[in-house]
Amino acid sequence: MITLRKTLLSEFAQLAVVGVLVSHVSAASAQSDPAPWEAFDYPEINNFEMPALEIFELENGIRFYLVEDRELPLIDLTVLVRTGGIQVADDQVGLQNLVGSVMRSGGSLNYPDDELNRMLENRAAEIETEIGFSSGSANMNVLADDFEELLPVFLDVLVNPAFPEERLQLAITQQRSSIARRNDDQGSVANREFQRLIYGEQSKYARRIENATLNNITRQAVVDFHRQAFVSRNMMVGVTGDFNVADMRQLLTEAFAAVPSGDQTVLEFPPIDYAFNSGIFLADKPDVNQSYVLLGHIGGMRDSPDYAAIQVMNRVLSGGFSSRLMQVVRSELGLAYSVFGSYGSGLYFPGTFSAGVMTQSESTAAAIDAIVTQIRRIQDEPISDEELNSTKDQFLNTLVFQYPGISSVLRERMNNDYAGLPADTFEQLVAQIQQVTAADVQSVAQRYLRPDTLQILVVGNAAELGDQLQRFGEVQAIDISIDNRISEPAPAGNR
């Protein structure tokens, strides 16, 4: 990992230097003859050196990852927790969001919210918590000199949150406000409804927070969810920054030894029963004069042996300004403000393949046809060696910038362990990308893309669209109305 990242970073640093020099010479050429290249002094390139990683585990099940980074007098601590919205019942969707939010906003038993806020502000420190669909996390970033004093505060927030009723009700009110505004943005509507088309309206992978589900969430439900999740058997802890590993190991061992062991959570992701069928769907949004279109079908899994070739295919088709969708649909045909796409490969359940476009209402059908044409093209015609090599270079160049510092590299390692991926996942991907051929790209396009069985979703102005969508089949309406029924919270004594 270190050697590969060092090579990539060195190459990019050299490219950056050359770019600056070319720009400088171009600006000066109008005034005088350009100086010979030999006249420039090239600076030494700083290589990226990943410090040693120390991993150890306590008897209570917590695994620690420690990396020294003396560049700044800061320490960053991240706790990854095995929990998530996948565990939440259908009638309490949104519970995990509230737990993650109010853990921090409500303070802890020993450090109430206002006191906690003042303490952190006075120390220029941060403590944040959140819970997503497949994991939870807590983070503390502090000056190195304050770490030992604030670590007990962080642990109290982590293990003993107060969950005051007024903070919980405020968080619920904020969620209700988000629900009321969720149809404001076309892109948000399209992505939300596309998930429901692909996974099914009743699927755990397409559920959404509703006023009705918020009505069912009590403080006791929040407390119970936290108590089950935030135990040592579910925790991984990563620390980077200005410290001595031996001293930090002793400090963490003493501090986290008191975290309740509990039972390790098993996250269960139900299988998806997907049928490849065509369909055209319209969500009417009368206040716009353009269409937001998503078309696609079910995607794949990260552990697929074809993952590397799929990534190259994806970038050729829809990866940025040099992709075929951008070059043809936007630049050559002038049909789009924006065009994009992705073949999603999920860690825990299949992702989605989608291609999308923002276009004028009157050009919606033409833009859809243009995208489908490019999907068929990548199946029917092998890409050129020049396009292959350029795409692979772009992909590898993008990879290196996903890890701008030591803390991001450490989080990648923790996330791989959390998901059950090999420790050398990054190195494997780099090697596999380098081996992808043009034939591989065409092969995965033929096997994984289904242009004849696309689910097409349009979020736009039905009056302006007219009947142009009927060429794709019988248009089915998508209801995006919002149920605003809200029940009064139960008395505190009953919650």
C-alpha cells in the first residue's frame, strides 16, 4: 500500500510542477523568448510515508488502530460502531438518525448539552456522532495537549448520553421540516423515487422517514437502540495524530476498559428479488421547466470478480467530462445541462446502475434515446486502446486523491475490516485496474448492462412534456405527495 501510494503521489506531484511551469512559461512568452527548460530548478518531491500501524484488541472486544502523525499538534479519534438503520423496524424508520443526532446535541449524564458545548468551544475541540444505514460513528478532534482531559468527556457522550426529551423533540421537529421540504429539489425526488422503483416500495433499502414513523418513536426507543448498539463488542477505534503509540495504547486501554461488553450485533441484509422489466414513470412537478431523468436497473456487489473491469466500463460511459455520455449527450448533441451515471457495487446488498440527465422538458425523450444509444454502443463496439489507457490513468489518478492524509488511509483500513474486505483491498484494486483490457470492458458491459429492460423515471412538468414519453411504454404516475399528519407526543411519563 505504501509503495503504490508513494508512486502515485510522486507522479502527481511531478505533473503538478510541470503544469505550473508550463503556465508560467506561457504567460511570459508574450513578453520575451521562453527560457530553456534547463534554466529551471525542479524542487524535490516529498514522498508520502505511511507510519507504522499498530492494531490491538482488548478483552472486552474493542479493536484499536493507532498511527502517529506529528505534522500538526492534533489528535483525531474515530469510533466505528456495528449498528445502523437496517435494524430499525418499518414503523420506526428514522430512529437511528435521531439516536445519532441527540447523542451529541443532548449531551451526556455528566456533561449536559450547554456545558458540553461551552467546554468544546473553549478548547476548539469537536465531538460528533451519527448513525447511518449500515454503521454508526463517533469522532473527536482535539489539540494533542487536551486529549487526555477530553477523552473521558468523549466516552461519556459515547456510553452515557442523556437523551433529554426536549432535545429529542427538537430533532423530531427538524426531521418533520425536512419531510415538508423533500419535494423542493428535483434531484432529491428522483433519487428517492428511483430507489423505490429498483428495490421496491416495501424494501428496507428504499424506506424513507415519514411523519407516521416519527409518531412512533419514543425516548425509550432511542435509549434502547443506543444501549444495544454502543457496546464494546461492536466498536472499532482509530486514532491518528501527535502522540506516542505506547503512551496512547496505555491511555486507551484504561479508558475503554470500562465500556460495557454487551453482545455483538449481527447486521442482516435481506436478499433482493429483482426482475428485469421495462417501465416508464413520471413524477409531475409543475413548478419546473426541465426534466430530471434517471434510468437503469439493479447493480452489483463489491466482491464481484469483475469489479475492476466494471469500474473502467463505468468511467468510460459516465465518469466525468471525458465520458461518452458527457461528450455525446451534452457536448455534441446539446441535450443536457448535466449528464451522469454510475454502476453501483454494494458492500452489503446490490447497488443500482443508473444514468441520468437534466434537460429541457421538450428534449426529454431525445435525451433518453441518446443515453440508451451510448449504453448499447459500449456493448457493441470495443473501446480503443487510447480510450482504455486514458480511462485507466484517470481512475488511478482519482484513487490517490481519495486519501489526502494519514487519517483517511486509516479510516479506509477500518472500513475494509468492518465490511470484511481484505486489508490489501486498495493494492488489489490498483493491480486489477492495470490488467483490464478493452475486451474485458466490452464483456462486462454485455453481461451487466440491460438496455432493453430499463426502469425510466422522469421528474418534470407533465404539461410541458406532453406525450413524448409514450414512445417508451405506458407512462405510470408516481405519487410524491406528502402525508403531513402529525400526532401529539405522549406525556413524558409514558415515554
